[in-house]
Amino acid sequence: MAASSVCRAGGAAARALLRGARPPAALLTSTRSRGAATYAQTLQNVPETQVTTLENGLRVASEESPQPTCTVGVWIGVGSRYENEKNNGAGFFVEHLAFKGTKNRPGAAFEKEVESMGAHLNGYTSREQTAYYIKALSKDMPKAVELLADIVQNCALEDSQVEKERGVILQELKEIDSNLEAVALDYLHATAFQGTPLARTVEGTTDNIKHLTRADLASYVDNHFKAPRMVLAAAGGISHKELVDAAKQHFSGVPFKYKEDSVPVLSRCRFTGSEIRARDDGLPVAHIALAVEGPGWADPDNVVLNVANAIMGRYDRTFGGSKNQSSRLAALAVEHNLCHSFQTFNTSYSDTGLFGFHFVSDPLSVDDMMFCAQGEWMRLCTSTTESEVERAKNYLRNAMVAQLDGTTPVCENIGSHLLNYGRRIPLEEWDARIAAVDARMVRDVCSKYIYDKCPAIAAVGPIEQLLDYNRIRSGMYWVRF
């Protein structure tokens, strides 16, 4: 996390400048008006997102802009939630193999073709989505579409590459185990959604990775890589018509029929208030994550909860500002040395989610930090102020406009929006939703999701001081007379 920087004016010239005449009020008003107009124009001038659906159900979406580069990617509605106990990790395994060559382009030829374009190829797998994308020069957009189509339809899955990547993934799992924040959040999913597919990790278990076969991976691709679940997204200096023409040429062969003749329907993943504790007094700090059940992607409460998270804020010891933080919890953390860092999160899935916080603290500060964090949650439910809400809304607006910075974030925004919402929600609409939030809404929505609810807790490290579950549960409401 980047530290805040503090600029100090020094020297005679700086002091003279600071003593200079104050600008007239009219000039300040004019400057503010120009700034407000610029923000409004930014929202209005975002290029339109064009969407075309091919005959096989694959959606092609793009945002055109006058840039010399472009990002093109395929977003697929499949992830670890679609796996079972035996093949958990298959999607992550396939992602690793996707860039190791196709049936038409063996490994070396595939890599040479990407390098000759000067392109950057990447991908990721999550619990509900898989993505492969290429950033290249705008003139190479048709070639990028061709390569992506080859990856999706003709991934080689050679036995030699499967064995090679098996070793790479096992090593990667060891590295993930050393990232205690990631471990704590995986444990949080495991306890919150116990007995459901969302409890499983994206990477899969070590035992599964050791035993998955080429047939398992091929079956995963055949069952889930279907055109209606795919979005071909692009952003940058491209033409939508040319993108659609390239998609028709290379993606028309993507299958759209299922053996059962229906798109798999996910069963709801129930949330369970519970805990997982992995005590290890040999570790220097404790990682604690606490969450309640949050809303799914399309629920309008998400905007209000994001405002609440912005009010609660985030903190790291490397931040400047000392105890003069806008976040009350951050100010308390500094003043009383409660933690090394904390962050809030609102993780959404298609029908459920996790709304909570994660903090890292010394062994003797765990109880105090948990008490203060839960107290801040109760304050959000009962006494949020309008000034806090306005500050949080401005923070969200800044984060929203930051999405415009670069073709890759825009492309990812297009692809994930079409999968999650069925359309790309314009920034103007997001801004209107944010503007509609007030303190009463924050109090009401936080009470709906937080107040007197059973939380899920995951704790890793020297956690002897972490109180028992019933005591933490009692911190989810206030007894007032």
C-alpha cells in the first residue's frame, strides 16, 4: 500500500509565497465551478459501450477511444464455484496451461507469435469468473482476437505440459500458504460457506493438484467453456465493427449446447455464522478476518455498503497523517497502537457475498482492535453523520473515475459487468446511485446486514487473546437503556 506523502514548503521563497495575497472569493468560486464541470464532463464523455450478440450466444462488447493500444479479453462465467470436491482446482490448472500452446500453435510458436506483437498476455481465475486478455497495439487487435479464440477452443493440454505445470502449481500453493492474509480470507470463505462450493479455494487442494489428469481438465473445458457464458470485451483504439467481424470469424465455432440442454444453475450457497482458528504462537502477528453475509452483485444495497466501508476506511502503519485520519478507526489504531493495518471488503457473488474487515495486529492488541472495529460497525448502524457520508461518497467517486485510467481496467470492467449485471452500467448511473445515499440509508442498510447478525470469523497466528465466539457475537449489538 502506498504511503501518503506530506509536502513541506521551506526557504524564503516558499514563505514569501505563503504570505502572498489570498485570491478573491470570485476566483475561488470560478475554480470550483470549473472542477465540478470537469467531473461532470468526464462522466458524460465516456464513450458508449457497444454490445453485439453472435448467433451462438457469445457477446461482443467494446468501448472505442483514440488510443494507440487496446486490451482484448475473454471473460467466462465459470470458476471454482462450478467445481466439486474431486476436481476443485481444475479451472486454476487450465488457466496455467492456457498460455503453454494450442493445437494450432505449439508452445514455442505460441510464445514467439505473442512476443513478435510486443503484446502482454495475462489471465486469472476466481470463484465465479475466468478471464484471458491481451494488451497490444491497436493495429494488432484482429490477431489478438485470433489468439484468444485459439486459447479458448484449442488449448493443447499436452501431457508433458500438464506434468510440468503440476509442479509449478504445487510450488505456488506453498507460496500462497505463506501469505497469511490470503490464508485468513480463504479460511473465512471455508467457515462462512461451509458445505457449499464457495467454501473451496480457487487454487484447489494439494491432493487434487497431484491427482488431476488431462481427462479431468479436458472435461472441465468441454462442460463450461460455452458461448452464452462468454464475453469478448475490448477497449482502446479499436473499431466495434472490426471486433465483431473478427469475433464472427474466430469465435463462431465455440459450442453453445449442453449435454443436458440447459445452462447449469447454481444452487444457493448458505451463510453460516461460525469460526476457524489456526493458532500458531510462533508467528509474529495475528491475522483476523470477520464478516457477515453481504448482498449479491445486482443488489442495490451494494452501493450503500461501499459508502459504509469508505467511512470505516483503511489503515497501514506506513500511512502518513498520524492520528489525524478521517477514519475514526484509523485514528484509534494510531493513538492506541492497535494494529499494523486494517482493511474493509465487500466481496460479492451472484447471489450472496461477504461484508467485513481484516486486520493484522500484535498478539496483545487483538482483543482491543476487535472491540474498536466492532464498535465502529455499531456506530455505522446507529449514528453515522452526513459529513462522513459526503466524504465517503467523494472517495467512491474518485475510485470510480480511476477506472478510466488505461485500457485494461476498462476492458475488465466491461467483461465483468456483462457477466454480473447483463449490461455495462454507465458511470453516470453509478454517480446517481452514489449521490442518492444519505446517512439514514447507511444506518438502515448497515442495521439490515450487521446489527445482531451472527458473523463468520477466521483467525491465524498468535490469537490466544481473541475472545470466544459468543463474546464476539455479543459485540454485534448494543444493549442501551
